[in-house]
Amino acid sequence: MGSAQTRAGQAERAEEAAAELAAAGVDAVALGWVDNAGITRAKAVPVAQLPHAVRHGIGASPCFDSFLVDDSMAPGGGPVGDLRLVPDLDGLVPLAAQPGWAWAPVDRRTQDGAPHPGCQRWFARRTEQALAARGLAVRAGFEIEWVVDRPGEPEGGAAYGMDRLIDRSDYLRDVLRALTEQHLAVLQIHPEYTPGQFEVSVAADSPVRAADTSLLVRQTVRAVSARHGLRVSFAPVVAPDGVGNGCHLHLSLWQDGHNLHAGGPGPHGLTGQAEAFLAGVLEELPALLVLGAPAPSSPLRLVPGRWAGPYRCWGLENREAALRLITGSAPEQANAEVKCFDAAANPYLAVGGVLAAGLAGIDAGLRLPPEVPDDPARSHGVERLPHSQTAALAAFRACAPLRAAMGEELYRAVLDVRGAEAALFRERSPEETVAATRWRY
């Protein structure tokens, strides 16, 4: 936690927070983190134990770094060792859809209080700090898609249809109310393409906070769905032949209060630094799939014609390009969207990886290749992104910027998990893969 004075100050703040939560009827605090398989894990403490958790952390095995999507472990995971889960009070929030509960994201630390080298949240924070050291900041936010169903009652209605909004109006209202009560600024909520599919977007924030928020949004949607008797899936693919769930990452680069995606001499108003940043992201997109579209079913989503961003190219408002440029109606709205990511990703790995790739692009002075202004499928020579875990892993192994930014322990842990999952699902059909992962995310 740093100095003894800082730990004491945090514990005092936790005492005040615990008293406020107890007065509001909160009995327990769920402490959440995400493993390398993209599964959100949790431990919980009675609200009176929150100050102790802040001061000393809660024990958790490092074996979670080796967990796979089916709760088996990659080689190297074992029973020895201990880490401390330390709640971040800035992310502490009472849960509107889980009466009596609050939630906080955690940093994983070693027994002596140092950041755990395999902590994905710490990786995202380090890349954010590397940007800040250059006078740069990123505003980021995730669009989150999900599918609901009630067993035995198939969902129907038109894509984006008002009929589907009417059918689920009570449900969507409760999702909106819960998110708003948790002080999240909802920008849009609406039916999506696939039956039973919906999407919500919330306001942008700093990269680590955007990742925290994506977890809070998903947990809230899951809790509201349960109270309505609905199952929910954020999996990349819910039906082998259907349009899947994305978790698109929007981001913009800022300096001294100015959006570097507007007012510059580059394509569509990009400044030189913003263009170099995006060129770095585009350069490393094949490797970034290991972080941002990592599930055994993720390649089944990256299919041409489904607007999933399966092509390694960029374009203004091009929804088939993996990197979509958006100018917006005002300079502060300009941003870029990474469309090929999904919610099987650990959001801290996804955002940290994108920042690391962007920084590498700035360092190398990269420039964007020619824009693809129409459907990439009709443009000669446009490269498909890897559409197998094996191909994405090969790109990840060759990606020096990600390896350097992540550090050897985190890089190796991700490589081990992805490799073990690829082996686990290598002989399974698409139908078997989807069936095994549909309700895991």
C-alpha cells in the first residue's frame, strides 16, 4: 500500500466508508478481480471488515493467474503462495440490484505490499502512468453487448426493434435505474441485432476506471437479469451461426485539455501524436486479440459481414474495419473504436494492451496506412485478423512492445492460459465450443 502513513489514511477513510455503508443497509462488500481467462472472480467481507481489508488485504492464491475458462488450470498453477486483495475505495459502490451488498475493484499485491507483477489492473495503471509522464491522457469507454433468455421461452422480435424494447421495457428500465443509482452516466441503451441482445454505453473515463466500470456494468446487468428470471450471456458467440456479443473499446488521446483526435493536419483531423498512437494499435492488433478477443469462441465472432471488425484496417465510420474512426459532431467527441474486442477479455489487459501498443506507435513515429473507405471484403489486399487462437498466439509471441509493457510474469501467465485453452478446445467443433463457453462469461 506504500507508506505506513498512506495505509493509515486509507484505513481511516475505510472506517468512514464502512459506517456510511452500514447506515445505508449494506451488510457485505464483494471484492472483484478478473483472471487471465476473462472470468470475474470475487471474495467478500462483512462491511465491518472493510478497514481491515484495506489495511492488510484479503488472502487469495496466485493460482488464479493460471485458471482457464472451465476452472481447470494451465501447467504451472499450483497450491503454493499467497497474495493480498486490496480494495480500491475510489471504486467502492453500493449495488443497486443486490440489496445489502457493495462492490469494490481490487489491486493484487504481494505479502509485503508491493504490486503483484501478474496484476492485470496494475498493468493498466502502469501504461496509464506512462502516458501521463509524456503529458498525455486517454479517455476510454466500453460498449457492452449481452444476450438474455428465459429457458423454454425463446426471444423474438426485429433487430433493433421497438417491439423488443416494449417486450423487455420493465427489464431495461430496471437496468437503467440500477446503473444510474450507482452514479454511472448511461449514454445509450437499446435492443441490438440478435434476438434477446441488448447494448449499453456509459460515459468515458480514465482507462483503469473505464475497465472498472465495464465490470460494474456487467455485474449490474447480471444481477438485474437474475431478478427478472433471465439468464444472461456476454460470451463472444451465443449461437454458432449468429452475430455475437462485442465489447467495443472507444478511446481518445488528450493533451492539456485538448482532444488530439481533432484539429490536426492528419487524416480526418488527427494530430501527429493521435495518428501515431492509432497506427501503433493497428500495427499490433493481431497480437492484441490475445488480450481483447481471447476466448475459444472469439474467432467464431470475427466473421466478415457481421460488423465485428474482422479486418486489420481503419476507416471513417467503417463498421467492418477493426479500427473505426469517429469524428463526432464536436471536437471533444472525436474518438477511435476498437471493434474486434469482446467481453471475454479481461478489461484491464485489453485497455492496458491498447495503450502499450499506442505508446509504441508514438515512439516509432508511425503513420496510418491508407484508409479503407468501403467494405474491406471488396477492397483488394485488406488483411483479415487472425481467425484462430493459434494464429493470434503466434502474433502475441512475436510482439515485443506488449511483452516489454506487460513484464515477463504477466506476459508468461497470459501466454500459458491462452495456449492451454487453445489445446483444450482444439478438437472441439464450433457447436461444442459455443456450448461449453456460452454461460461462462
